[in-house]
Amino acid sequence: MSKLKTTPPLVSLNKINTVSEVEIRLHEPLIIKPGSRKKRIGLQVLNALARLEVLLSKEEMLASSETGVQNLKQQLYNKTEIDNTIAVLEASLLQFEEDGSAKKDVQTYLTELGLALLFPKSAKRLVVPNLVPGKADALAHFHEMNVLNQLVSISLQLQQDIKLTNHKYMAHQLALLYQCLNQAGGHFIKYKSRVELHFDAIKEMTNSSEGPKLSSEQEQWLSQLTADVVTEALFSGRPVTAMSQPLAAYLNNVSEALPKDEKRAIF
């Protein structure tokens, strides 16, 4: 081993004022636009609550399982992550209001912003008073978005598969589309009858030979059906559903621009 690695340094730099962690602000704007501070902090709060909700769900799962020492280590680690996330959440909420305005406690913020209903596990852990259980929480929103995503995905996949020369599995894919329409419900129920009208004929065709192929009429029908479903899901322009309304209201709240009078005062 060389002497360079074994001998002590001639001078110890920053022996007293050592810094263990450096704050990085790469993603923060140099000049903050009016109204962007509230939106930025609002999204930080949303991110912290979403993370906390997942960690609390994991805590429940770990508490109900029996896996010995390994489980205990995971519980301790998860508890540390929960404490850190709560600290980040509380710090973000304290910055939510503009300077000079009266500060509120975390429980008041969560209630006034509608976040207690969106994240019930987090609200319970943070001891938010007068909690009213509801169905329109963040989990319900993501479940609804997942159903729509599946519906759009299978529709787009069918549009691509129409171009194939072999449609052996087309009946199976139509059954998946039908199931997704049933799960989505609401405005998508009307498309079920259109699938039912052609399903038996397509199923019989796919079972009749090793290389089945849709007729030109069936291809045109399926192309139009899937296009209508995708348009309904993504471009209908309807108001958000009841499951997504609380989240949409919060995002609109934190994204609101400053009033004209306040903008004049800033500039």
C-alpha cells in the first residue's frame, strides 16, 4: 500500500464547519411567477399526503402479517418513513399561506382544503377532528382512472390488431372490451349493445378456422366502435365525475391566479 493512502493529510479542511447535506434547488425557478408559489407548495402537500397514505396502508399490512424478525425490521423502517413524511407535510403546510397571514395548524389546513376527505388514513393519523367517512377519496379517483385507462388501452390495442392478417383472438379481446365497458359504467354502458350485436358472429368466425380474418364490414364496425369509446373517454368534455371532484377542486384551488389588484401591486 502506498504512503499516500496511509499517511494523514497535511491540512484538515472544514474541520469545524462541516456540512453533512447540501440543499439542491435545481427544479425551482429563478424568478417565481405570481401565483406559482401557492401551486408549487400545494403540489408538494399533495405529494406528501399521497406518500403518507401509501405508507399507512403498508403499516396496516405489516401489522397483520406474521413473518418474524424481517417483518419487524420493515415495520421500523416504515415508521421512520412515516415520521419523515409527516415532517415534510407539516413544513409544506406552514408555507402554504403568504407571508404576513395568520398561520393555522395542520388539522385546520387539511379540513379547509378538503384533503382530509381525500386522504382518510392520513387525516386519522394526524388527528383531524370530526372526520366524516366518504367514498370520493383519492383511492376512488385512482381506481376510476385505472378503469378508464384499461378501457382506452384495450380500444387502442383493438385498433392496431384490426390490421393483422390473423384475428384468432379477436373474440377474446372483444370480451375484455365488454368487461371494461361494464366496469366503467355510466356513459359507456351504451356501447355494450354494439358489442353484443356482433360478438357471436365474430366468436363463431374465430373458431371456424386456424387463420380467421374479419370481414371488411366487421373491421369497419370495430374501428368505429373503438374510436367512439376512446373519444368518449378522453375528449367528451364532460365535467369530472363525483369520484374525482374533490381532487379537481383542490387542484383548481392551488392553481388559481392572483386577482388583478394583487398583480398590479406586485408589478
